Amino acid sequence: MKHFVYRSLEELRRAAEALGASSVRFEENPGRVREALARPVRAGRFTLGNSIGIHPMEGCDGTLDGRPDTLTWRRYERFARGGAKLLWFEATAVRSDGRANTRQLWLGPHSLDDFARLLEMIREVHRKRWGTADDLLLPLQLTHSGRYSVPERLIAYHNPHIDRKSGTPPELPPISDGQLERLEDDYLAAARLAVQAGFEAVDIKVVHGYLLSELSGAKTREGRYGGSLENRFRFVRNVIGKIRAELGGRLLIAVRLGCYDGVPYWRDPASGLGVPCEYELPYPYGFGVSPENPLEEDLTEVKQVVGWLRSWGVDLLNVSLGCPYYNPHIGRPFEKPDEGNYEQPEHPLLGVDRHFRIAGQLQCAYPDLAMVGTGYSWLQKYALNAGAQNLLQGRIRIFAMGRNALAYPDFAADALANGELDERRVCKTLTYCTFLMRQKHHPLGQFPTGCPPFDKEGYGPIIKQARARYTAK
């Protein structure tokens, strides 16, 4: 179903008002848009040169041993030229069994030099294009994919609804407290290597259903890492503490936090729409979820955790929602689902509103902590107007885009120069990138992902090969 039918900002504004999407507001004046986006942002000891970021966008295009490969280098060269001063480096596994696919990046002693050279290239390209890279920040996102790891999954606890959606057998034992303690040291080792590679910041990834995100909602887990909120964030607190104890202030600590898990959705065979699973009340699982109605957020625990993160030394927070594996419309409102998935069960503007509402509440609650907003790509060329308004209202400190950066890697340059984007180049949220990410019939076990409609040179042949293999399954 086509949702984005708006021929002007005024039409889009009226649609948001009619739907009750009261957190979706726009700045019309291109000069004020440019002014808002050009503002420097302080995050801890670091000052970003503007208020524009690129979210961590995985290319699924590394080598089988986790090194950056040709398409990885190409993607980051394009991002480096683009003009955004926050380039959030993609999810990078802290050990080989924590990767979500066979070609996810993995930082270890064997790949250290590759990461160092890639980082040097990014800074040099950015410096040549923009005069300096001293105000460019690249947080390295450290992850363990947990339930979604290959070839063996590792779960934090059993949620029967997610188990069913993900095909997790009920007899699979959750990761033990002892294993989690040892994994904390793997995160520390990866942070140590990040410093050696030249990174100035690391992100402890707690989002999108991966291991630490799953721990955040493990209310039914027993032991030191489950049950109470303090226990569920013990791992994050310990990792940050260990990094601080060994590396001091050499690394800025960031967190990308999943602030509303929601519930799994299934495709209704009659309508094609997404429908929520049949859940019990009160709902005993998840983070940021109302126990009385898990289709709505409850930010009580989330606000407590953000306060803890700040006190533990986190200087940058990236606010995100949902899980792409079981409720993709929550995290990334879309125009068209990837092959075989469900259609939007709500108008995408309501999904954008959820993003803005939650991020705005958190930023207003902690105005001294730099936060990065999500959920803009569906707004297409008008994402700038929404981002600028959120910045000007103090409802976020950094406007960032993910899918659109794959389609339009130099969107920031146009934003800063013109206060608007080229409608012919913006992401239309048709989910080609997700389709590629989900295809595993490549000789290396994973197709690389990018934007075939707007990057035909890089991904045109790849999408043809992927579709041919998909239809031949």
C-alpha cells in the first residue's frame, strides 16, 4: 500500500495532524533548517562540527574472518565525503561467534591493522573534502548478536513469543552468568583494540534484540543478570566500568539503546498486514514496554537507565526502538516490506511519531546528555524539516539518518548548502537493503547490502543475483 502521497510539506503536515502524530512537526524556512543542522554539538570532551549523523549501517560485506572488504571501504569513503560529523561505525562483533552473519565485521588482533587503515582513510577523505577531521566522531559499535548469531545462537532468556518467531527451541539453555562475566572481558578487549586502531569512541550496543538488548528485558531470568532492572543492566555497567578503569578518558563511551521492544508481529495471510502475537497480561517481558498494554511504551525504566548511563560515564546516546527480526515497522517505518514480510499495520507517520515522542521525552528529561534521533527516513525530503524542528525545540541534539545514507551518502552536504534534499535521490523506504541483508544463498553465506535503486553501480548486479537465487529456492 502506498502511504507517502504528499506533494508538499503542507500536505504532510496536515496528514500528521489528522492522524494525531503530534510529535511530527516541521521547520519550513530553509535558512533556519541550515542553521539548526550546522550547529556544533558537545558530547563529553568532544565537539562535533555539526548536528548531522549517519546511523550504524551494516553492509554485510566483510571477509569471512571479519575484515573490511572492498564494498566496506567503498561505503565508508562515500560516507566520509558526505559531510555528517557523526559517522556511527557499524555493528562490529567482539568475538567470532557473536556475528549476526558470516560477513559481519569482527575486531580482533587479526583484523586490527585493517580497521586502522580504514579509519585513516575515512579521516583523510573527510579532511580533504571538509578541511578538517578533528570534529568528526566515529563511535565503533561493539556487539554480540546473541539469539541472532550464526552459526549458533545464544539467548539471554526464553520469551516464548520471540522463541516462536525466531525458531528458538525451548530446550536451548540461556547463557550462564559465568559466560556473561567472561564476555564482559571480550568487550574490554575489543575496546582496547579500538584504541589501538585509532577510534576515539565506542558504542556498547543495547538494541534491536541482540544479546545486551535481550538482557535489558530479561525480567524472568534468574541470577545476577536478570529480574530486577539493576541486574538486567549489570553487564552494561560492568563493561563501562572496566573500560573506564583500564582506558580512563581515552575513549568516549556511547550507547545505542533500544527504548521500546514491543511484541512480535506476524503476517496475516488474508490481509497481508502485520498483526501482534497473542500476548498475556500483564506482559512479563521486554524493556520500555507497558505491562498492561505492550503495544504502548512505558518509559519509567528507560528514564532510570538513561540516568544510570549518564552517571556511569556515557556521553552520547542513540535512541532506537523495536527489533528488525520480529517487528520491523517499529524500528523503521517503511513504504514497502521486504519480500515475504508483513505490510505496515499502522500508518508510517504513527511510527515516526513514536520515534520522535520517545526520543523527545528522553532528551527533555536529560538535556545535558547528547542524544541522537532515529526514524526520519520515511519522511523522505522532508526529514530535514522534521529534524531541524526537533533540534530547535531541544527534543534531540543530533539528527541522523540510516537507510537514506545508503541511498544518498552526501545528504548532509546538500542539507548544509541548501536546507533541503534532492527529491530524486532520497530513500523511498522500499526495503531493498533489508531484502539483500536477509538473503543467505550467496557463496559466502551472505549477500552484501546497499541501495540498488540509487546505487546501481555498486548494487545493481548484486540485487539481480540475489533475486535469481531467491526465486530459485
